[in-house]
Amino acid sequence: MMKLTVKSHQQTELIDITADIQRMVEKSGLQSGICMIFVPHTTAAVTINENADPTVKSDILGILNNVIPWEANYRHLEGNSPAHIKASLMGASEMIAVENGRLILGTWQGIFFCEFDGPRTRSVHIHFTKI
Amino acid sequence: MMKLTVKSHQQTELIDITADIQRMVEKSGLQSGICMIFVPHTTAAVTINENADPTVKSDILGILNNVIPWEANYRHLEGNSPAHIKASLMGASEMIAVENGRLILGTWQGIFFCEFDGPRTRSVHIHFTKI
Amino acid sequence: MMKLTVKSHQQTELIDITADIQRMVEKSGLQSGICMIFVPHTTAAVTINENADPTVKSDILGILNNVIPWEANYRHLEGNSPAHIKASLMGASEMIAVENGRLILGTWQGIFFCEFDGPRTRSVHIHFTKI
């Protein structure tokens, strides 16, 4: 397992980690296989989406914050229940194929760490499986 | 493949299956690899979230039930369309790394079977891949 | 890697690709392992849900379109921000076990390509891992 440290600076934030993950694939020496990205937190997640136009990130967060309001009749006393549900909706892991030492992503795809209860210092696990 | 039987007692319910999955990892003898948890139902799912404070579970279900109301202009005559969409949003599978025979989860993470159309007796498939 | 081409005919559409994926499993010769389905687009996704009653598909799309309206105060000028968030909510990949050359799905489960910004011609990647 490799670990990546991610620092978030907002309460909710999408952070592009594509280049970091590609660097770790190279460091691992994996030529052909699957790269599994796993977020070991319960108020953060990982997703794949467009990394060309930064307004996509802000619209995704805006929609999520609209659909799941920060203020409601929540029972969890830490007050971060919206962050927990967002984490489950986006998901704790992504699987991405590797060929010739490169992540196989679509033209517009990037890998985003999803912070839903920041700012915090977070950890991301990366696991590799040979095919 | 191993199978786990889960009995739900509510219409919507999150059931902590972390200890069951860990027991199956031990039974499988897997030391290092990936554990894949797959739910073979279309109105249930699996997710990873906090298993320390039980109010997180009830808030997650409360938010989902708010965002996707039980009553609406649905065409599917069985009346469980909200359960189907919730299943797709949470997802049919989770992948978790195994090292030294232990599931590699974050401090606060647990694995939850998500019942969205209970109460029922359900099945969960567990598959192991060596790294 | 194998590739499947999918043509969508609506703006939002769920397209059953179960038979196509099963055919590719057979073509690959894989007897026992994991089939990974990956969508290399940022306004499309893949999900597993009921493929018996077609009204389930239309209810799923109806709920998603209700929860995430097409018109809002979006910043992304292409106007397809709802498609991007739907793609992240449903997810870019699904993992399905293969035994004796067959996808191991539940009785009512099918694999659906999710078009959220069609109509378009799309691509789906299929990767196989032996167990």
C-alpha cells in the first residue's frame, strides 16, 4: 500500500489528485493492472469527473450542498451528518486500470479527493493489483 | 465465493457487517489482497461509513428518505422505485484491501449492508483476490 | 482491455448492456475472476439495477432529474453540470465476479450504461482480472 497526504482548505472541496496518483503508479513499477484508490475517512470520498473546467467542481459541490442542506433535524451531535451521507453517495473507492504504466482515464477525466468536512489533513490509500 | 445472510427488520436500515466480513477474511486464509463485497439485490446496497455513533446511520437514512420521497408519481407498480434508486446511489459493491489477514479500514469506518425495501432476508457475496 | 460502443438516443437514458458484457466475458475466455466495467466519460456512468420491468429505469431517471434539476444557477457554461454530478453519484465503474465463465449477478440484476448528456456515441472499457 502507498499513502498520499491531502490537505483541504475549505469545508467542502474537490481536489485533483490525478498527477499524484500517476506518480505513484510510476513509483510502484506496475505496468499492467488495476489501481485502487481508497479513502479511509467517513466524511470524505473519491470520485472521477472533469478536470478541464474548474467550474464543474464548484457546480458539483453546489448541487450536493443544495440537495443535502447543512442545517436540518439531524441527530448526530457532531453536526456533520451531511458530510457522512455525501461520503457514501460519492463512495470510498475508485478502481482505475493501468496499461504500460499509465492510468487509463478518458480524455476529460480526473481523479478528485472529495472533502466534505474540512479543512483537514487527510490520507488516501493506493493499492495495486497486477492483471 | 462466500455468502453472508443478512436479516433486516425495518423498511430502510443500515446493518453493520464489518465483523462478519472480517471473520470471512480469516476463514478464507487470505493474507494480502482485495476483498470485494457484492450485493446481488436491486433494492439493497453496501456502503462504508462511521460505525461509532449510531445516530450517523439514522441521519443517513433520514436524509436519503427526505431527498427521495416514498410517494411520488412513480410508474413501477411494485411501489418500491425509491428503493431502486437508493440502491444505485449507494452502489452494489465495495472493495477493501486486506493486509496480514485484516481488512484495511479507517479508524471510524465500518461496512454497512443497506436495506431499502425490507424487512427481508438478504444475501451478500464476498470474493477475494490475492495481490 | 476490451471496448464496447454504446449509442444513446435520449438526453438521459439507461441502456441495458448485460448481454454485451456477458458476450465479452465469453470472448475473453475468463473462467474465474473479476470483470471491471469502466466508463471513460464525465457525463455518463454505469450502474447495476433491475432489468425485468422497464418502468424501474424510467423511475430512476425521473427521480434523478427531479432531485438535480436541469435549470439552476450553474457556473459551468456548457450547461451540463447536472450530467456531471449524476455521473459521480452513479459512479464510473462496476465490479462483477465471474465464475465458470458467467457474470455472477442476482436474479433481477442487469448492468446499465447511464447516459446523462445524450444523445451521443459512447465507449465502455472492460477489464478482466483472474482470481
